[in-house]
Amino acid sequence: MNDTDKVVALRRAPEGIVPGDAVNHSVVEVLEKYLDQARRGEINGLAAAIVRPNHTVATFWSSTEQGHAVLGAIAVLQHEYARDTLSRT
């Protein structure tokens, strides 16, 4: 037995992530779903935060005259994401 045999994962990989797989399949599914909706004209505002494997982040937005609605959605997302993230710890 070597030292690496003693390593135990303390947390499971999040759903959609296969350990050792560079692709987060749940992210791909979400992006494809909303891309299809945008192509049909069902989405006219978007805000996103991206986290890359090297832990760098990017944010962007695109919206029409509904900028206040996007801002409100960001506030709701921040609250829900914080609540869900903190409930897992």
C-alpha cells in the first residue's frame, strides 16, 4: 500500500461531472437547452457567470430593453445559489 491508496474523497463529484472527465455534461445540457430557446426567440435577456477549470471566471450579459428584469433575476440567482451552496456544507 502506498500513500495514494489512503486518499479518500470527502465529497462526491457534483451531478453531471465525471471524475477525470474535462467536460461537465450538465453544463453542456443547460447551455444547449437555453441556446435552442434563444434561437426560437424565447429569450431576450441573459446574464452568466462562467468558472473555468483553472478557477478563472468570466461574466457577461446581453439584454434588450428588459435590463431591469435581468438585474432582478441576477439578485434572485445570487440568493438561491448562496442558499443551496451553504446548505451543502
